[in-house]
Amino acid sequence: MHAFQIRYRNTQGTLMRILNAASRRGMDIPSVQAQAAEQGHQVTLALDANPKQVGQLFREWYSIADVMHVGAGAAQTTEWAAPHRPAAVGLEEARAARA
């Protein structure tokens, strides 16, 4: 899972073009966060992409006129990957099962 940070000028359709680059490839987008940042805006996307797709996305995002910067890193997936106890099992029962 990769976290992509894209800084862009908030002109009409820019955010949609950024998101469309991933959705056109049939990629799931489990997390999107857009916010104002300094002199522009920033969107952070969490995507499961292979190295070839990462290169394609970077190339496409940089071809958008209003994109100023694209960065990537490993997404924080520890909270998503951790096993969760079933809702019907109480905390005491879960502790007893582990012991």
C-alpha cells in the first residue's frame, strides 16, 4: 500500500483528473483526504499499486497542468492489518482465549 501526496492548484476539475488517473486503472482507493495546504491544495491517496503503476501514475499526474508536486511513501496500514476480535466476544473472553 502506498500513500501518495499530491499538491495542486485548486482549479476546476483538477482533483477529478487526479482521482481519475487511479480509477481508470481499476484501482481501489480506500482512503482520500483533500485539504488546503499553503498556497494550493493537497490530496493524499492510499492505493495498492505495483512499481509499474506507480510510474504510470506519477507520469500522468505530472502531466496535469495544475499539479505542482507528487510524492509517495508507504501507507500506515498497521491499524487495518491488525486482527480484530469478533463483536460478540467480550474483552474478558478474548483475553482468556489468548492465554
